[in-house]
Amino acid sequence: MQSPATTTPDPIVLSFHALSDPLRISVIELLRNKELCVCDLCDALEVSQSKLSFHLKTLREAGLVRSRQEGRWIYYSLNIPQFAALEQYLSEFRRLYQMMPSRFCQEPS
């Protein structure tokens, strides 16, 4: 039997890892409504740019956020297709759960 890590696509694994940190979740929440530059994110989260850069890199590598440069500023926004991929991945569990009958373990003799 294969382990879940070998059957789960890398983008899904990277996305769940990226979403496992409270600060990264806060970034996602801030970007939910609009695109923001790094300075706005730093101010809203009350963190240094160096600390935030590490977390933004993780979110970018997971495909959860996009970045674009305008002059000397970098702006971040959500990458909605990756959230849709996560939603589709999770919806399979709901679909399979409804199809699978309950199993009861037997007491040892």
C-alpha cells in the first residue's frame, strides 16, 4: 500500500504546508479582499519585511499567492485557481465519504 505522501500531488502538499502557519493564514485573509503591497502587509501584520518575505516565499512556492512588481514595489494577490484545486481535492473526500459504507471492527475472540 502506498503512503498518502506518494499519492498526493505536490501542489496540494505544498499548499497544506503553506496553510499550516498562523501568519501565512493572516496574509491569506488580508489578500482575500484586494491586492496589497509588502509594506501594507507588514503594517497590517506588525512584522518586519524580512520575516514576512520568508512567509510570502512559502505562499508563492505553494502557488497560493501571485506577485507582481510595479516600480520598486511588489504587490501580492491570491491565486484563485490554486484555491479551486484545493477545494476540488477536499470535495473528493466528501464525495467518497458519502459512498463508503461504515465498517465495524470485530472484537478479538
